[in-house]
Amino acid sequence: MLHLNSLNFANEIKSNRLVVVDFWAPWCGPCRALGPIVEQVASEVGPDVAIGKLDIGECPELAEKLGIQSIPTVIFFKDGAEVKRIVGLSTKADILAAIDSM
């Protein structure tokens, strides 16, 4: 699991593998519910997929730059570009299906 912040975010998403980032905040109930799901996904995906978390309270400029208006938001990046976005609480099956479709 990658712990992303404003210092490492740009470099990590430019990876040649799929990077899935959970944008969350500790005060957000749905975010706390999604956390264990994201951790399960991270333990099940192979080395071609990186899973990360970014606390928007620590990096509000990134949330603004990416147009995140609601959390939790899960964004899928490939070669540094956003390829998919899921807003709101989602299931493990939904996240895995999105990964499989990439």
C-alpha cells in the first residue's frame, strides 16, 4: 500500500503500471468504511497494480487540482493520466472489476 502525499504523488502515478488511489479523510465515515476494502484489494492484486491512499486534509491542493468534490473518491491512473473514477463508497467487487477492465 502506497502512502501518498504532495511530495511523492506525481512520481508514483507516472508508473507504467496501473495505480489506484483512494482519496479520503479520517473524519469521513464512508472513507473509514472503504479503508478495509481498499486494503483487501491491495492484498489481492498482483505487482502490475499499485494501490495507494491520500489524505486530502494533508494535501488539499491535490484534491482541488484533481477536481475531487466528494470523498471517498477512488481514481485509477495509467501512465500518469486518470482513466477511471469511482465516487462514493464502493464494493470490493466494483474496484476489482474496474481493475480487471484496465
